[in-house]
Amino acid sequence: MHTLRLKKPLAFFDLETTGVNIVRDRIVEISVVKALPNGETEIRTRRINPEMPIPLESSLIHGIYDEDIKDAPTFKGIAKNLATFLEGCDLAGFNSNRFDIPMLVEEFLRVGVEFDLKNRKTVDAQRIYHMMEPRNLGAAYKFYCGKELLNAHSAEADTIATFEVLQGQIARYEGVKVIDSHGVETEPIKNDVAALHELTASKLIDFAGRMCYNDKGEEVFNFGKHNGKRVVEVLKNEPSFFDWMMKGEFPLDTKRKLTEIKLRALTQR
């Protein structure tokens, strides 16, 4: 029995997908916990054949491989039953407003099954988590150092607090292994700048994040119509894209990094 006060069913759901692109990617598993006003719950979990290969990097995260879903029904095959199960329900999830709900709606639209959100309430537990447990410097200072951050947003106070927070983090986590976003165990935390750099360094190539490294360490675009495509391939196949970016309202750092990639590609021919 749950403790939520409900006037109508609240369906908690989570999706596992081939990736995070709402338009291009597909659902491979959906699990729904329907909380009923009488305190009872109903749970349904179903794997789905996405009708496309599951990228290895996605399989490493959720543990579902092509072989696992080859005999599963397609989303079209379960869409009407799923819509019926969710009929009259409000929706809830974790980061659901930004990802799970848009992805689910897109799948329903793709197969022509009506799934209207107009009369549904949506609850995103991640939003509540971030509001109630802020992840700012003041919160980190209190957590790791046990002190209130006075004069927050003064450059000196913030800098000193950050210095103390890092020391507190090392004291707390040294020797503890980290699980990365792919579920892979990394080296343990060390009191070593090079090791901390490897742990925290961004995969972004330019500070604006228009280009980044993919899982293979290749430089790819991180926006627009060429999102996920290798920079060198785009510049080779569509030279005008370089000119468009150089003339566009992109940061100088982005233009500089793009030029470096182009020049390096030319010298390697």
C-alpha cells in the first residue's frame, strides 16, 4: 500500500531506449507502476523491439542487447494496450518531463495512437530533488565541511570554500571507486591532480559545447543537423558548413577549435 493522496491514478514510468534523441531513437523497455487512489499498485514491464540496432554504448548502460528483444513486440504492437492502461492516469517519473514523456508521446504519435496530455498532471521527482537538495557551492560546503558559506557570491569567499570542499571530498572519497555513466567502474579517487583531472574533465572540445568527443574519442558535432557526426566528415562532405559557422554567431573559441580540426585534417591528407 502506498501513502500518496490521489484523486486519480498516478502512473510512474521509466523508459530504456536506444539513445537520447527523441526523434531518432526508440524505446526498448518500459516499466509502469500505476498507483491507485485506494492505495494499491499495479506494475507492468515490457520489452519492445525498436526495429533498429541498439548501439553498444546504450546496451552497456541498460543491459539490453539486440538478441534480448529480437522476439519482443514492436511499440506499434503494444501501443493501444499501453494507452488503455494509462488512460485516466496522471504521469510521474524521474527527469520525465524532459525525456521520458516527450519520448513516449513521440512513439505514440509515430504509430498513430491517441495519447493526449491536456487533462493529465505530470510530476517529475528529479525537479523536486534538485529544488529541495540544491547542488550549489553553499550546499557542498555544508555537506563536506560542515559549515555555512558566509558572503556567498563574493569571489574570495567562494574560492576559499571551493578549496576546502575539494579537500573535504578527497578526505571523504579517497580510495572509493566511481561508477561512470555507462555503469563501468573507474579507478578509485586519488589525492592526485592528474587523476582528478581524468575524473572530472569534460568531453567538450570547445567551451560552448558545440563539439565534443564521442565514446570512441572522435570529434563530433554536438548540435543541429549534424549532431553526433564526425567533424572531419562533415567538413569534407559539406565544406559550406565550415563557412557558415565561421560567419555565424559562434564564440571565437568554437571557431578556433573548428579551424584547428580543419587544418589538421588537411595536413593529414
